[in-house]
Amino acid sequence: MFARIQRFNLSQGLMEIAEDLADRTEAILRGHGGFESLTLLGDESSGEYLFLTIWRTLEDIAAFEHSRDEWRARDLMSPHLTAVPQIEVFQIHNLPATPPEADAAAAPPTPAEPVAQ
């Protein structure tokens, strides 16, 4: 699995526009093989937003990036951007979850309550 992070900037206070862009972009991405999900992360006060998309393979990302739909997605965003988006791709490494009992065993003991005399 791979994560594609697209970092972009809008003017401050445009979370509703970012949400609309995410919905419209996800509709475009759904038609591509290997696309799993899109998550919008945002900081409304700075106007910085991220689209975190999850893909099965690097080839799936490349196929999208060389498709007409990549340009359709860019065209949706371009009127609202204040800077050129930055794109990064990362491989996802799922670490095994720690069982709850292991967390409890690793936690430091809590101090005993004083005994009333």
C-alpha cells in the first residue's frame, strides 16, 4: 500500500471549499484501479490542507498521474490555490498493534492510596 500526500494552500477560512474539493476529487479518483480512500486534513487558520490518498501500488498512482483525470482534479483546485501544490508518495508499513494487556504490563504501577489510621 502507498500513501500519496498532496499538500496545498487556500486562503484562510476556506474549509468548506476544501471539503467540496475533496468530495469532487474523490469522485474522480474512484474510477481508478488501486484507489482505496481519500482523507482531507486541514488547518483552517493557516489555510494549509492535505489530501491523503491510499493506493494499492505505485503503478496505480502512476496510472492516475498520467491520466486525463489528474488534469481534471488539478482544474478543480487551481482557481482556489495560493501556491503550487506539493506531492509526496510514501510506502505504508503497518506495524502490529500492541495487545491491550501488553500496554497494561508496560505501564508504571500507580502509587497506593494512603491508609487512614
